[in-house]
Amino acid sequence: MRLPRSLSADDLVKLLGPLGYRVSRQTGSHLRLTTDEGGQHHVTVPRHDPLRVGTLSAILGDVARHSGTTRDALLERLFGGGR
């Protein structure tokens, strides 16, 4: 599945919320998201609009590895088949 090209950091935070991620702190223009589901895990998201495709890919890959799924399965869960 193709990554969205116009996703902002704030949109990503909202999408990761149902997976248990929440903003645990902000330092400058970077957000740190934390989840305790499946063990504690942190990802850092630059607060850009839009996020660069490589940055988004790396973040989603990290989230997928932590949740024990593939990146494509995570994309399907977050964005559905419509994007």
C-alpha cells in the first residue's frame, strides 16, 4: 500500500491513538509518542506538515515491528483500502 503524501504530524498522532500511542512530551518541534501496550515503546515524530515520506515510512515501520505486524498490515489498519 502506498503511503499518504499529505499526512501531518498531528494527523499521525490521531491515527496512532487507537493503537495506544499518546504524546508523552514535546521538545521543540518534535513529539514523543509512547505506548504501554505490548511493552513500553517510544517513537519520535517531527511536527511537520506534511511529514516526509521516508520519515513516515520509518515511523510506521517501527510501530509495526513493535506491534508484531507488517508495515502493510499496519497501513491497512490505519488508512483502510481507500487511500
